[in-house]
Amino acid sequence: MGLNGLSRRWRLLGNWSCVVGPAARRRTVCRPGLCGLASHGEEIGSGVRVRFGPSPTGFLHLGGLRTALYNYLFAKKHRGQFILRIEDTDQSRLVPGAAENIEDVLEWAGIPPDESPRKGGPCGPYQQSERLDLYLKAAETLVERNAAYYCFCTPSRLEILKKEALRMRQTPKYDNRCRHLTSKQIEEKLVQGCPYVIRFCLDKGTVSFEDLVYGTNRMEPASVEGDPVIIKADGFPTYHLANVVDDHHMNISHVLRGTEWLTSTAKHVLMYRAFGWDPPVFAHLPLLLNKDGSKLSKRQSDLFIQNFSQNGYLPEALLDIVTNCGSGFSGNRPGRTLEELVSEFDVTRIITHSALLDLDKLPEFNRIHLLRCIENSSSRQLLVTELQTLVEKVYKDNLPEGKPLSTDYVERVLVHRKGHITSLLDLLKPDYSYLWICPPVPREQMEDLTTEAVKICSMVLSLYQNCSNVHGTPADLNSELKWLQTQLTTTKYSAMMKLLRLALSGQQQGPSVVEIMLSLGPKEVCERLHRVIVR
Ligand code: GLU
């Protein structure tokens, strides 16, 4: 993938205060100094462990990045761990390379996991397909406790049930028939080698649980679905079982995930009960929608993070825009750094309103973050290297031989253009080609200035030879040029600048002439002016 962009590492601010819910409070004892009351949140504690559990069914998308980011912010805010767990139990939907892409993207975005398939950690493996024994054992435990059972219903029977329900205009649901098989019947079927799944017995009645965002939820899962499958015929667990088992064994304190999982949570709570485990604290994140309220689709390939990266967008801008359109902060403003996001994040400020993503604003977000990166000397060096590589790739056949782009030169260009460009890719556009290749002298456009052209170019040349101000600030150079114009009898300042711009950049518009001169540097300026004089 093309994530060869900046690999900046982030330094996180250390103003750690923890807002945690009941489960984490149960797990941990607050230490003096770490404890207190958050201004808007609940009691402060420690021992926070959160996870991002994407299924590798596609490359990472903006919606996924947002879920990962909120988990990261919560973990770092509370001095906890952020875990990446690859949920690859649906083998039929795996996309080759997707799991690697997800971890690459998190690193590129500056929100690397503390524990992950690549990094390892104390609760690994971090890929569900490598934890199958654990799920089978857990399912067997439930079977022993009569909280789960073997189901031998054939796909054709299930299909008939479904058709019948639809015919009766009812929601299709499994009729739990195999719940009532005797041990003898089960034994016989197993001996005959009948294929089976394991289903979880959904208790009738209302399940209630607290969610940090959605408050108290009361649901009756058994009224809307039959007993769910927890181990499939291929021996793989379903999402629900694997998720509960892993969250428990990985000691996850808080589950921050998309609101589409809110209805599954009641089922999960029942599973925790059946196992005799404490559930984590839940915080479901409201939907992230397009500006017009439509759903973000995995088919919107322009939303893949690698596409943003290839189009010159900085990770900082993406993190900023996906948080700015949503809640979780006392206010929103463009230009927040990751450090600021961490310190300002407050999970109790997340509201249930959907977040509307206005990607038309992304270039402006990128401009702000690019400006900041250029102003910071270490991130500037990375930008310089990236721009050198890009220019060499795009202009490779036209770059003057023996004149490689010097780091100083590229840095100067960036420093002068900061705040004016929304992406490094802007500098590869034809309008800026004069920065990388010497443009032909546009004699036709200079026609009406010919008589003065040689004179002006000669005067500027001698200015460069005799005046140190040309190496000074933009204001110094500007005042020299103003003075020079007073020596010309017939040419106005604007006409002089027009000529210099044409001579130096071959363009009629662009950055100020002074900026062009300072960016190109004395040697290049003199060479380009000289070409006008010698004709
Ligand atoms: N594997 C699920 C997904 O891809 C994760 C859901 C969860 O975080 O519990 O969305």
C-alpha cells in the first residue's frame, strides 16, 4: 500500500485523568494522585484497557479509523492500553492483506496499538483465528452448564422455517428445537457424524445494561431472535462468542464501538452472565454519516485511508476532521493536534447524535496541519524528504542532471509556501513546475516589455552582486526592488514585477515575486535573469 508518507511519532502529553465506569472501578483501586473527579465525567480510576476489533473484510475506512481513534484517545487519556484485535472468524469474507493494512494504517496515523498481532503482548494471540481452542472450550463450558446446546438442524430445515415465517409476515427466527434434544439423541447424532453447530440459550425476559453514551438500555433479545449460533459448523466461533470470550480474557475494561453493535450487547450481557464474568463498561459511538446524512459505505473506495494518504492528506488532518464533526469534547475547533485531542477528550461528552462528515473541509484541515508540520523542525525534515521523493518521481526526466534537489532548497520552498498550500501534492502541479525545472523564457509574453526587460534584468543582477539585502528578509528584498524601480524612468513597479515574474517562473501568476526570488535563491535567480539578457 502507498502508506509511505510521514511516519511521525507522537509525544503524548501527560495530563492523565481517568473517567471510568463501574466495571473498571470494580477492577481497580484508585491510587492517590491518579484519582479525583473529572470536571464533566465520572470518578477517576485506572486499569483502562480498550480494544479495536476490526474484521479484515476490507482495507481500513474512515469510519474504522474513527472507532480506533476514540479507543486510542480513551486509553491514552486514562493511561491505559489500546489493543488491536483482528476479528477474522468469518473466513468467507477475509480480504488478503486487510489485517496488515489495518495495522499499517494505525501506525501511519500515529495511533499505534500497545498490543497487536504484530507487536504481541501478554494476552495474545491477537488474531481470533489463532484462538479457536479458547472459543471451543468456552462453548463446551456453556454446554456443560446447559446454557448452550448442540443443534443438528440442517440448512434446508432452517430455510423452510425462514420461508414459513416470511409467508406469515413474521420475522424469521430459529424455533430453538434442538434445545430440547435428550442426551441420548445428541449422543446418537454425534456418533452418526451429523454436522452440528452450538447455540446459546437466550434467556427470556428483559436484559438491562448501562451504556456511557446511550444510558440505560432495556432489551428482550429472545423476543426478536432464536437462540444464536456461537460455534459454526466449520468449528469457528461467531462474532458474539469470540468477542465476549476475548474481551474477558484480554481483560478489556471498556468497549467503545459503533452503535450498530448496541442491540447485540444485550446478547453479550447474557453470555457474560452465563459464564459468570463481569461485563466491561460499554460506550457505543454514534454513527458517522456523510454530510447529506447518508451512510458511509465500504464501497466508497475514496474513504479508504490509504487513498487519503496517497492524495497527500496528513494523518493529523484526518484525525482532526473525524473528531471535529462529532462529540466527546467540550467544543470543536479545527487544528487540534493528537496531544490536544487526548487531553480534551471526555467520553461522557459523547452524545447520541450522528456525526456528519463534511469532506469538503478536509483540504482546509490539511492546510492547517501542514502549516504546523512545516513549522516544526523535525516534522519539516520528514516533509522535505517526502517532497524530494515526490518531485524526483514526477519530474524525473526533466530535472537538470548533476543538480539534485538539495535539502536546503526544498526546505526553503516549503517554508515560504506554508499556509498557502493544502497538500504537498499542490507543489507538483504545473503552476509550481518552475520550482523544479527552469522554464523557457516566455519571450512572446514579454514582447511589450522587451526594451526594458534587459535593463531590468541587468539591474536586478547587479543588485544580487552588490547588495547583501537580497539574502535577507522578504521586506529587505522588497525595499531593494522598490528602490530599483525608482531608477527606471518609464516602467511602473507593477510592470517591472510582471517581467521579473515571467523571467523567473514563466508564469503570469503565482506567489509574490519576492517569494519566488527567495525560494529560488541567488544563484538560480541570476542564471534565469541572465538568460533574458543574452537572448
Ligand atoms: N468485528 C467487529 C467489527 O468489525 C467489531 C465489533 C466490536 O467492536 O465489538 O465491527
